Amino acid sequence: MYSRRLFLESTSLSGLGAALVSLSAAVPAAHAAGKPPRQPVLFIGHGSPMNAISDNRFTRALAAWGQRLGTPRAILVVSAHWLTRGATGVTVNEVPPTIHDFGGFPRELHEMQYPAKGHPALARAAARLIRSNPSVPTTEWGLDHGTWTVLHHLFPPAGVPVFQVSIDYDKPAAFHYALGRELQALREQGVLIIGSGNIVHNLRATDRDTPEQAAASRPWAQAFDDRVKRALDQREDRSLQDYLGLDMSARMAVPTPDHYWPFLYALGAADAGQVPRHVFEAFHSGTLSMRCLQFG
């Protein structure tokens, strides 16, 4: 099994006033050689950690996707596996460690490393952009499996700096969408923003021996994934935030919101009204939606 680790930070922050600086002060200047290209926003259904060492249609799609994306200046990931309470954490490691936040998997997976560097300057800029919550720059986290298992296929050389932004788990859906909107300015500075979770994620109702397939093995999983797709194609952002009201299948499809919240960060960071491209659509383990999206 793999875990959703909760990382607690103090909210008595002496530097909280720094979050109110102007945008020009918050985001580092563009490269001297010229402004980096504006980056898209991705949402990735990451599924099992085993995808890191698997050759399947999903991992091949990630590899092809990465080749189309080019090379961003840095990557910001909001992963379902870094949950905080009372504050939003931002990793400022020079070299973030690869976190193996799971158990019961092959030794090969536990020994894998993703040796990307961090980008402390852009990470601290991200922390200053966050105005809706106390933000905490920290080196007490690294790259969890929601991050490195997909980046291993998207950017296999690990040559692009990576940092993470945590999910304040006690906040409502609208908060996560709004915080994604606050981070949007980083796209102008060459930062690729990725939300990593799953649209449908109920580990107690998976069919573990079911191979990758186009349709879900349970009607409720298919119904919710289809409803989210329709809402995305119409950019019904408010409905997507009020996900429990989207469809009667929602409580089975999203019994806990940890894997859904990263999707709202991506939706918030996208341009208003922009319809995403559905890069990948399938189900793993019968009910786990592997839907992947690109905005821009």
C-alpha cells in the first residue's frame, strides 16, 4: 500500500508579511538571454507507484508527451501525497530527496532515484505569490511518488529543476482552485505547473487484477469520470469545485478529496475558459481514472 503523508507546519510565521509583496517583486526576473516561453498547465492521473517501472500505454503516453512539451525553466508539482494543515508548504531544497512514501512494492521501485535539482529562488517566489494562506518554505520534504514516478517518464534525464507545493487538507475546494490561480503568474516565467492525483480514486473499490482498459469496471467510476470530462469541455469550473454535486456517483468516486484537489490547482492555474486537451484516458485497476489533461 502507499500512503498519504501529512506534513505539519507551524502557522506562526514571522515572514508572513512577505506574501503581500507585489507581483514584480515576487517572481524573479526572466533570464538575461530573454524571457522564457510561457508554460502550459498539466493534470496527471498518476495511479500506482508501479507505473514508474512499468511499460504500458500510460507510461508510453507520458514519454511521448514529455517530448512534445520541450524544456521548461522549472517544474512546480502539487501532489496528492503532500498534505499539510494550517499552512501551504513549498520545498526550497537545493537537491530535493526522492521520497519512497509507500510500502510493499518491489525493491527495484524502492531503489529508484529522481536526482533533479530544486529551484530555491522560484520556489520562494511561489511562496510569496500565495496570499490566501500562510506559506512555509521548507527543506523537510522532497519529491514524493506523486511527483517523481511521472516525471521519470516525462523528463527522464531529471535535468529540469523541480519543487513542490503542498495541499492544506482542511481547506475547501474553492480554496485550492483560488490558490492555483495565485500560482498562475509563474507560467510567465517558464514554470510548468503540474497537478498530480486522480479524478476517480477509491482504493477500497479497485479491481487490482484488471489490466489497463478504456472503460471502468464499475458504473460509478465511469459515470463520474465522464461527468468531469463534460464539465471540463464546458469549463464549468464552479461545478467542478462543487464536485459532490456533479453526479450521484461522486461519493464513491471521491471518498476523500486528496487526489481530487491537485486537479483543482491545475484548473485554477489554467487560463479562464480554456478547454483542456485530454491527453490520456483510461482506467487502471478497474476504477482508477488515469485521465491526463493539458491546458495551453
